[in-house]
Amino acid sequence: MNKMGKLLNIDSSVMRIMALFADLIILNTLFILTSLPVITIGASFCALQTSLQKILHQKRGSVVKNYFKSFKINFKQATIFFTTLSLLTFILFCDFRLVGHLPLLLSFLMRTAAFIGTLILALLIVYGFSYIGRYKNSLKKTVYNILLISIQNWFQSLFLLIFNGFIIYFSFTSPYALLTMIYFLTFGGFSVINLVNSIMIKQVFDRIERVTH
């Protein structure tokens, strides 16, 4: 009974893991539901990553309340940010489709520019929504700061790029892989992937705040 009591204690490692698992399922469900209108995907990502940061900082409270609070507060900036990133992604996609029809030298220059643009875009995506949920800056200042901290924290940035890049690559290796990823994302995958991202991003933000304070 003593051992069982320790296991069921709210501060035990087992209960903390169970609580985290429950929070991830709830957040995943909220993310999917609030992303259905599509235009709200940016605010949903911001709310998901902000909620995960609170969990990592052990500021739990109500997961649902924290999620919708962040969703509401950051809706405008996160939506503008997401729309801008979507537009830039479409432009880069068109660039990659067109470069093959250009002369060799121009094609090389365009591919190089498109590659650099894709790298910058990827860094903005992996850091951006967490940054918006944590700091209050203009969109221009947000972009500048994200690029700056990406360079200063190159190890975390490299990990985030490789980790998320691998997930995207794996998803499109075969129809079976795509179906597997859809199933995974539906039943907790969005939360799990963003939790891994948030752990790395937390290291970056904590380091910044130690320096500035």
C-alpha cells in the first residue's frame, strides 16, 4: 500500500507523466479543432506552443484556459505572421518550379537565393509562433530577433531544422508513410512534435532571459 500510495501521489513521476500525456492529448485536440477554419492555423500554433512552454516551466493551471487565452491574445499577430509565411512559401515554391527553365548561370543564382530564402523561412516557422506567444514586438522586430537568436543558438537551430525537416521528408516518402503520419498527428502527434520543438526553444529563450536580466 505504501508503494501504491507513492505511485498515486500527485507529485510522483508516474502521475506527472500521466498528467503530461493527458495535457498533450487535450492540446492536440484543441489544436486540430481551432485549425479547421485554416486562417486560424497561426493562432492555433501560437496557442499550442505557448501552452507547451507553460507546461515545461511547470506553470500548469488549466490547459484549456491557457490555450484559449493565448489564442485570443495573439490571434491578430499570429494570423498576420502565418499569412505572410504562407505567401512566402508559395513564392518560393514557384521559384523552384521556374528555375529549371532558366539559363544555367541564372538558374544557379536563383536556386541559391531560393535555398537561402527557404532556410530563413524555416527558421521563422520553427521559432516564430513560440516567440510571438512569449514576447510582444512588432512583426518587423520579431523577424529580426528570430534570425538573430537563430544564429546565436546555432546548435538548437540546426536540431530544429533537421528534426522538422526529417518529419516532412518521412511523411512524403510513400503513401503508407503519409497515412501513418496523418494517424500519428490526429492522435497526439502535433503536441508531441511541438513538445520536442518547445524543449529546444525553451533552452534558447531561457538563455536570452538570463543574459538580459
